[in-house]
Amino acid sequence: MSTSEAAAGPRAAWLSKAEILAEALPFMRRYSGRAVVIKFGGHAMGDPSLFRSFASDMVLLRQVGANPLVVHGGGPQIGDMLKRLAIRSTFVDGLRVTDEATVEIVEMVLAGSINKSIVAAINTAGGRGVGISGKDASLITAERLTRTRVDPDSRVEQVLDLGLVGEPRKIDTALLDTLTQAGFIPVIAPVGQGPDDRTYNINADTVAGAIAGACDARRMLMLTDVEGVLDETGTLIEELTVGEAQRLMRTGTISGGMIPKVETCIEAVSRGAGAAVILDGRIPHAVLLELFTSQGAGTIIRAS
């Protein structure tokens, strides 16, 4: 094999990388100076390789001019800690009933170990991560979440007591604006403070949607353990309008745990986010595939 033939292989690889960069450049410009809210959770949080690649992706987003805002969950880690401390935990409609003892553990795990591990990974990847919670600078003013259920026997509507489970009432973006303007990557634990000064445990998807709307984010990305929204045959639906998504929920095509995720996406879009995407966090660099390629990596939901 001649020297020129031997060099052809590496040269072809570099040319391929150059073509990828050329394809990505217009997409990078689209997000320059704009907020991108990413809800990080599921399998990706527990897989060390995916965890590291996620952190490096956040650093890359910041380096190309976007303003990534990371909102993270931590349900399994909270459950493990409650077991270790022998604190009994129950669920109603998928929401953890949160009493005074439980909310202390929720805040400790979310704003403590999980939050700081994500920050550390971003810093190791070359970024400037800053861990905060919804209580910092009144980022999230919360109110008690109320849910009702119809008793199957009496048909009487009952109010469910979920304890200190909350939902965002107001989002103050001042702290996020200050951090992103200074080049930091905010990592947000989903707890908030109510007017009664109590701490509230808030669903991470809900927090991501509320922040995306308040920041007029160009995109909200929800990393999950599924491909995205599937049709009746199990095939990925790559794009939906709000109206189409609502119709699929009415007909039962979108069902179960996917309903609250789609509802959160609809809420984010209705409040000002450019679009919301449900994508598979088990795929390495899924965020980059979604934002910087024409292929995408999940189901995008737009206003129309």
C-alpha cells in the first residue's frame, strides 16, 4: 500500500467530520444566545457513560453560544435514601406523597448529592456548572398541588392529600439570566418555596416546562427512557402540533405515563417555548442529534 493510500483512510474520516460540522453550523446559529431547557433523568442519570456524555453535550451547547438550563429529577435516589432511613413512602397517581420528614430528604437528595454530581461532571468536561434549587433567589414560587379522584362506588369527587407536593405558581428568571450571561450552566433541583415559607417537592418535568415557558426557550428537551411518542403500530411520531397531540390523547393513542409528559410539552409551548421534544436519553448524544441535525432524535411538539 502506498503512502498516499495509507493517508486516504484518515483523510476520509476527517472529511466526514468536516461535513458533519458543516451540516450542524446552521443549527448552531439557530440556538445562539437562546435558552435551551433540558430535563435530565431516567436511565441516562444512572449510566456512567451516558452521564458523562450528557455533561460534555451541555458544555458543547454553551461553547457554541446556546444557554443550556438543566433541570434534573431523582426519584429512584430519593426512594433509596428513604429506605435507608426507614421512612415509609407512598404514591398516589404516580406522585410521591410528601410529608415534613419526606420533604427534608427530597431536598437533601435533589439539591445535594444529585445536583452536585451533575455540576461536577459539567465542570470536569470543561464547563462552568452552578447548582441551584427553585428556592434560590425565588426562582420557583410554589403552591400546593391539588388533585381529585372520583370514588368508584359513591361517584363522589374526592380531594387527594399529597402533602407538600407542589407546582410552580411563578418563575422568576432573574438568577438564570445572571448566570447564563456570565457563562455559567445552571443545574436546577426541582424544589420550590411557597408563600407559607414551606418547601415543596415538584415534578421535574413540570419544572422544566414552566422554566422553558418563562425563559421563552428555543427548545425544551425531555430525556426519557422511550423513543418518543409512538403511533398505534408502535412507530415513532417525529412531529406533532399541539392540536394533533391533544387528539391522540383523546383517542387513547397517547396513554399512561406519556400523557403528563405530552401535557407538559403543550404547556411549555403555550407559555412561549419555541417547541418541546420528547426524546430517548438512552441514546448517546441524543441532545446533539436533536438540536444539530436534520434527522432529530424524538418527537417534537410545536404550536402549529
